[in-house]
Amino acid sequence: MKSRTIKVDYLARVEGEGALYVKIRNSRVTDVKFKIWEPPRLFEALLRGRNYSEAPDITARICGICPIAYQMSAAQAMESAFGVTVDGQLRTLRRLIYCGEWIESHALHVYLLHAPDFLGYEDAIQMAKDHPEIVQRGLQLKKVGNELMAFLGGREIHPINLRVGGFYRVPTKRELVPFIDKLKWGRDAALEAVRWTATLPFPDFEQDYEFVALRHPDEYAITEGRLVSNKGLDIAVREYDDHFIEEHVPYTNALHSVLKERGVYLVGPLARYNVNFDKLSPLAQQAARDAGLGPVCRNPFKSIIVRSVEILYAYDEALRIVDGYEMPEKPAVEVQPHAATAYGCTEAPRGILYHRYRVDDQGVILDAKLVAPTSQNQKSVESDLWQFVPKYMDLPPDELTWRCEQAIRNYDPCISCSAHFLKLHIERE
Amino acid sequence: MLPGDRKPKLAVWKFASCSGCQLALLNCEDELLAVAGHVEIAYFREASRAVVKGRYDLSLVEGSITTPHDLELIQRVRRRSKYLVTIGACATAGGIQALRNFKDVQEFVSIVYATPQYIETLDKSTPVADHVPVDFELRGCPINKEQLLEVISAFLHGRKPNVPPYSVCMECKRRGIVCVMVAHGTPCLGPVTQAGCGAICPAYHRGCYGCFGPMETPNTDSLSKWWSHLGVKEQDVVRAFRTFNAWAEAFREESVAHEK
């Protein structure tokens, strides 16, 4: 009997601390565990007793890479609970800073974290020795996203300018003008990114996923919409808990999220692309087609192309917004708290981020529930590995391990977010 | 600085945190490749699969100590590092997760997890300096990337980092920002908070919320009195001092003094 284990105790090039364990017995995969050993920080408990207005800044600290997603899901949850609508240019400005976060987060992942796998480098710094112009392009693409966040938010990590009701300060039209040339450069560079990622070597691997994403009638959904899937889900955000449940399994600090009716599902760029291809801008659609992608893409390794398409879309959209911007009269809408249950969901770079709060008549938080994209994708990661490992079983151990890591990095897992949420072991018998 | 042509070895470690402070290093888009030219990035899991074993010239440590595993790991990191610098509010003060320190941690765990016995965690979230000697603490939630580059450069050249311990007010005045507390009656923690952010909150018409932690000699008691003149309720004073640097001594004592 021949058995072996693939083990990675501390996955690299992901955000946070995770591990992988795969057991192989007589050339059959007998166990796959994607573990999250990131220490729990207990946000849902520490939010109790805090004021509703503190939720955006506190939850931002769950993740240094996608703080806007936390701030937006929290702020919008409170606004909807208190019957406040933030629309017009304030809504548009929120979309703009969110575009900045998508750009910064996706460019980091595409160029610094994921691309080295495809080209066989340990990291982007090694890759930069052979491909300096490519890595430089990635860094500069990322930089403009960060600049947009820093300008609108005060700083790129944990921005300080978002609040329930809107912003503390809104920019003048003139202040945004210097971004036009940078965004135009970024749009061209992102087009190059789509072309370049399409030339990378991809394993022939597809899965029949259930893709879940927000969908909005008028736009490629980022900040709002209905929760829609390619297998029939179509619900309002407030119905989330009726359809999704979280399970606590012993080997991971992240709760596993599943659809009550159908189980495993996938969120993130690939899900958004498949659910909302028709809502991408004409430029982004054309670039995807030229890169060989149709409206449906089921190869998770090609998420690197899809992420690049979303970088392109975010630049295109940011330019559209800056062009049409008029300074709003007030930086925020007045909010009066009352006892309510608050539901919020936005498209973080890695997928839907759901918040639910119960607040009392003074606006004090009684309880909170936060569901991060990576905890929703954990089962999908495992399900990919169950299918992927048998196809590549004959690779030398080191190479198989690396390919498994790459398969996990397809998801751009964000482990700080999901601990309440990685390590790799492949064991062969 | 080192014998021969050997590049100094840099390691980046993560404990309980959001990864935002190590991200600050990757956010040095214009400097990252230059830094990598001057130091050997020997251990940095968020950026690389490669691990160079042995001793490190400079370890940057992000995150607070919250698990038995981390309690042990930080000792190993110290033993293998010539200099150990903690970066960010989690590593220097325990972070937002130190709010558990004021409560019963088991109750916290059972709120979040259906099966609390699967979870291994310590009663308190504590700064790294509570456990091992630390050569320098760089504050902020998140840290400022220019200050990070200054600290790396200083340690690699064997000099003291130029990171001022004075308050946010100094930066605010230097930027010529109108005082939000005096002019608009907006409660602001700037007078008791260490500089480093560039006084961004007042620049965006918001009061400072203390994310860089207490300044060198903060008069928190006096500031609280000013806040109460502005009509801030006691429980909101407690909340204000109890965020990302809640367990830093000066902020902790002030919040406890206002808690009934």
C-alpha cells in the first residue's frame, strides 16, 4: 500500500495564516483540509456595546487589504436599518473609492502573489529580475489604486474619511482632475495586464460551480444589488440568513459557509464575472473576448485573467465617475438611530461581504454577524483540490505541492478576514 | 555595515493582526524593488514562498500575542533576530482584539464560535514587549510607510530612527489645519495621541481617533474634562480611549477611570 501526504504548514503569498493537508492512499485522494490557523480576534464579540457609528472603523481592522469593503458593508447596513438613503454623488464617490480598493487589491494579487506561480518564481522580487517591466507595471497599477484610496479616504490602509451617512469631507471637482491622466495611464496598463495574463500557461481544469454575486440592473455590482447565482438564487440581502448557514468544523478557525439547499458555492471575481458579464463596460467585455474568455469562465486558474479584466473595468469606471463628478452640497446624510436589525452586503475584492447587526434604540450594537468572502470559499477551495490532485498525482512531490498552493491562491484567500478563518499537507499512503 | 558583501537579512512576522502593517511594506511601490536590492528578504510569508533559514539582522513583527502557539513563536523569533522591531498597534499595544482584556474571553469565544472547545486562545491580547525585549516600537493602526522605511534604514545603518514622540497637534499645526476642537467643537484625541499619521483626521474635518496610541507624556485627564465641556458622555469617553490602542497604559487607565 502506497500512501503519501502533501503538507504545507504555512501557505505563502496569501494574506494571513493558513495550511493545506491532502492525504493520498493507493493513488486516491482520501482527505483534503484547507485549514485556517490565524488566531481568532473575536470581532463579533467585541462589537457588542459599541456605537453603530463605530462599526465601519472597527470592522475595517479585520483586513488591511480590503478595509473599504468592511466600512461600506457596515455603513450601508446601518443606513438601511435607519431608513437613510445615500445617493447621488455621495453614492458615486463611494463607488469610486471602492474602485480604488479593487485596483489595489487585484493588482497586488495578480502581479505580486499569483503570477509568480505561473512562471515558476518563489516571489515577485525574483520574477522582477527576469521581467522587470512586468513587475513595475503591476506595482504602478497598484499604486494608482492606493492613491485613489488615500486621496478620497485620507490613507490607503484603514481610510478615515468614510462614515455612516457618507463622508467627513468630499473633494472638489478640481481636486479630482489630476487623477484623470493617471487613470488613463492605468486603463491602458490594465489592458496590457489582460493581454499578458492571457498568455500564461493554464491547466485544463474546469468545475461546475455555483457562482454567487451581487447583481444590479444598471451597473456591474460593487456596492449594492440582489444576491444572485447561476443556479437560481435570487434574493434580497436581508434574506441572506434564510439561505446561507455557517458551520463550525474542528480543524479550522474559520466558519464554513454553505448554501442550505445546494451546499458549496463560490464568490469573488470569477463569480461576479459569470453572473454580471453583461454589465461590464464595452471596453472590459472586448478585452475579455480578445483574451479568449467567453461570458462564462469555469477555470479557476483563469481567475488571474478575470481579475485583470476587473482591474480594467475599475479604471474605466473610475474615469467615468471622475468625468461626471459634481461636488455634493453636504458630505453626509443625517442619521437618527432607532432599534433595528441592519443588513449590509457589498462586493469586497474577494467576493460578497455580509454584515448583520442588531442595534437598540440608542444605536448601541447588541450583536453582530460578519461573513467574509474567504470563509464562503473554503469549501470550494477544498472541492477544487479533491478534483485537481488526482489529475496531477504523477508530478514530483515538490511540484505537486506547489500546484496545490497555486490552486488555493486562485482564490486570493484572505485569512485575517476569515479567522473566525491556511496550512498545506499532502499525505500519501 | 556587514562584513564582506553580505546583504542584511530581513524577516517579517505575523501574529494576530489584519496584515495591514506588513502590507505597508508592499505598498512602497516605488521603493520595494530598491529595498529588495539592499536587503535579503529572508522570511516574508505574505510575499514569498522562499524561506532563508538562520539568523535575521532585522525582524519586523506585526500582530499581538493571543495564543499559546504565538507565545512560544515570539521567543524563537527573538532568539533568531539581531534587532526586533514591532510594527503597528497590535504588536505595540495589543490591538483592537485587546478589548477582550476588559471582559471574559470565554464568553467572547462562545459568542463567535458554536463549538468553543475547538478554539485555543489566551485570556488577553498583549503587546510583543510584554514577552520579549523589543528594540523599537513603531506605532500606528496602520503604521505610516515613510516611517517604516525610516526605521528599516536606521536599523540597517546602526542609527536611531527619527520617529518623533510628540502629539498629533504638532503635525496639525504644521499643516496649518484649523483646530477642529476649538473651531468646531469636534471631540479630538490629537492632544494625547502620538504623531505620525500626518494629522489626516483633522485634515478631513474629523477628530483624531487615537490610532497611533498615546504620545510621550499625555495629559488624558485634562483632555477628558475638555471633552465633557463639549457634552461628550462618560460612556463615549470610555469608547474613545478603547479602540486600537485600548491596552496602551495611558489610554487604558483613562478609560477605566471613566467606567462605572
